[in-house]
Amino acid sequence: MVVSPIKLYILAHLKRAGIDYAKSISRVLKSPISIIVEELNKMEKAELIERTYGSAIKRTEARFKLSYEVRKHHTYYKLTKEGENLLKHLKNNLEKYFEDVTGDCKAFKIFNFILKAENEHPCYIARSHSMNIERVKEILSKLVELELIEECKPRILKRKHRKAKPKKETRTQHKYYRVTRLGKMLFRYIS
């Protein structure tokens, strides 16, 4: 079963939080709540997560809660054993996961490079990984489709925004790519 990056993030989030609800996940990810609710429903049908029952939640169960005990006003979810096992398997085989979702074995290395470099263009990525530019562009387009990276729009990049090849500033004549919020949070929670 191939899991989308947003589902993988939700699994990792619920593992960290213990119990959480859609609006909270959406707020952390800065993503529309409708997408999160839809993914939660799909994951519940696949028995990767389950709803929690009861009238109150304690902070020992929901680690992201600030108060000691809270009355339930939302639908709370937690991981099932299947969800925990899947998350553990994907964490241990992260490079293989990236290969499965993109179809290329170098996808994880390129994603990791962009994460560290912050902003970079395909030519420099191809040069630094000794790869064909067309292959790099193909991998980048797949990562954009998965919403793990995005195209960067600024006209001038300062030294702090482009760490792989530092110059005082760079005028953007190429397409530059950077990691999205989903990509950053996923990497933070998984690794």
C-alpha cells in the first residue's frame, strides 16, 4: 500500500500527539481543514486510525493539549496497531518510501539536498548529484505533485536563502525550488 505524504504526516503527528483532532492537525500543517478531514476519513476506513470515545481528554493522552483536562468538542483520533506498524516500517525505510512514491531511487537525496540548501535550481542539483538535468526535473515535478516541494517566486535570493552555493545575492533567472511546510513537518516528525 502506497501512502501519500499527507497521510504519512498524519500518522507521525498522531504518534507524537497520542490523540488529536482535525483542526489541530490542520493548524500545525497550515493546510485547509477539509483536506485533513477527508484524509482522516480515508485512513479510518483503512483502519490505520480510530476515533476515541468518552467525554473528556486528559493531557497524558493528548500530549499537544495545554490544559490538564479538556471536554471533547471535536472528533478525536488515535493510531491503531496497524497504523503504528505502518509508520514504524516507513520510518525505517524512508529512502524506499520516496522511491515508491516518486519512482526514482535518488528522490530522497534530492529532497534532503533541497531541505538543507533551502532554495536551489535544477541545474545545480543535477551538477552536485552527477545526474542528467532531465531526470532531476522529472523528480522535482513528482515532488511538487506530492506537495513536498514548491517553486520559489522571489526575484532576488539573498545568501541566507541559498545555502548550497552562497553568494551575496542571486538574481533568479531559473526556477528555484524549496521544501513546503508539509515536507518540513514530515521530515521533522519522521527523522
